Amino acid sequence: MDQEPVDFQETKQKKERGMTVKDILSNKLKQYSDIETVVVVSKHKDGVIETAFSWEGSTEALGMLTIAQADIVDYMKD
């Protein structure tokens, strides 16, 4: 029986955040057929921050980021 090696970074993320980066992306990929627009902001291990997006208009993408910011602020209050 082959076991995958333990990824300590993923283990730490799961413990601290409840989900890993891989978990979040996997869950969203399962829903891809229902998703109309997506905005992704990622920070890489070397500190580089990148964005990726698909939208019908730039205003929509900015609105989605505003909603994400409000959600994060609400989460921080808990």
C-alpha cells in the first residue's frame, strides 16, 4: 500500500485555517460549471502576488473584490 508523503505546509494550513489552498481550489473546481465569473488573488512562496480573472466587465470584478474584502473583515471580527 503506497501512501502519499505528508505535506507539512498543507498540514499547517489545515490546522491554522481549516482548509488548505488545495482544498479551496479543488472545491471551486467541482463547482466550475455553475461559476460564471471568478477573481483569484494568489501569493506565491517567493512573495509574488498575482491576479487572474474572468469577467463580463471590470466593474463586476471590482465589485467582487469589494465583497471579498467585506467578507474577510467580517471573518476577522469573529
